Amino acid sequence: MFVKPDRYTDPIAPLRDWLIAHPRVFVLSGAGISTASGIPDYRGPDGAWKRRAPVTYQAFLHEPATRLRYWARSFVGWPVVARARPTRAHDALVTMEAQDRLAALVTQNVDGLHSRAGQRQVIDLHGRIDQVVCLACGDRRTRAEVQRQLASDNPSWAELYAESAPDGDADLDQVDFSEFRMPTCPRCCTCMWAGACCLRWARWLRGCCCWCWWPPPIAGSPIIGG
């Protein structure tokens, strides 16, 4: 026999009641929504770092050794992100969008799972690693295409195994990256960077430091963070 949960013991009841009281919300999603998909996070429940911070764009741009390390580790770690599937939380946000209950969805994640779930409007605050862009000419390729190139250029690396890390990274320790062949742009042979959307949204968000500056219909909307 099915027994309806008591609203005082049902852990979902407070959120359900809050959403009923706020029919249109602004959602800021983070790593917590994707950990159930098998993608690790950087921080623990108390907010403390569990591992080193991710590579910065500045370090990638100016340090050749950092670029080698990034792409080698990404080659080993990318399959975890490629296999990941959206969670019920992703699906719930798709439903809310269809019901016109989202003022906006901004995600700090780079895994693209909101879009895979069917979300039509997503602001990828930090870009997406399923897209790769040339740092010189702006040519774009899918991460899957780049993975095939990397596998062809680095056949010996296909046998390596490492624990998965956040953002399609892998914990490769004490490995010589000097012989790894990075992906290059097929148009101009310049190095490529995963995260093609980040500069576009950086311009969109510039100066948005208080609610009154956010464009309608975002201004004044209650916030959900996850």
C-alpha cells in the first residue's frame, strides 16, 4: 500500500512549497547537479578544495608545459564526460523551462549536460569542454573530433588509466608529457583550447554586479543554487 509522505518528513516538501510560492526563478547550477552523473567535483561538502584548482586560461596561453599537461590529461579523462548522462535534476529543469518557470539558467559546469538533457536556453558561464576553439583563427571543432585526432596521434596513451578528475581531467601523476602531441587547428596549425563559449558569456555578464543591472526578466527573480 502506498503511503503519501508526510510533508514534515518529506525532504522534498520545503523545496516544493518554495517553488509553489515562487513560480518563476533564476537557477545557478554547479558541480552538485552533475556528480550523480559520475563527474567528480573540486570541493567537498564544506566547500574546501579536494584537489588543486583547474588550469587557468592565462596559464594555458602562456605556458607550453601547461598546455601539454592539459591535453594529455584531458585525453585520458574526456571519456568520463562523454559517457555521462543527465540526472533527474537536469530533467526537472528542462520541465520547468517548458512550463516557462525559469527566468534564466546559468551553469558553472562545463560538461554540457544541461543541453544534452534538452535545455534550450543555458548560459555556460565557464564555457563547455565539448567544444574546442582555435586560439588564433577561431575555428571550432567538437571535442569528440579532437579526441579521435589525439588517439591517432598518441596511440601509446590509449592504454593509460587514471582516476577521473573534474572537468574531463585525469589524475596522471609522475608521467612525462613532453612527447604528447597536442591538437592543432586544421586551418592555421595553432594550438586549440576547450571551452569555446566562455568569452561570449563573459561579455554578456560584464558589469552585472547587482540585481538592478540584470536584464528583464531576470531582475528580481528568486534564486535557486545547486
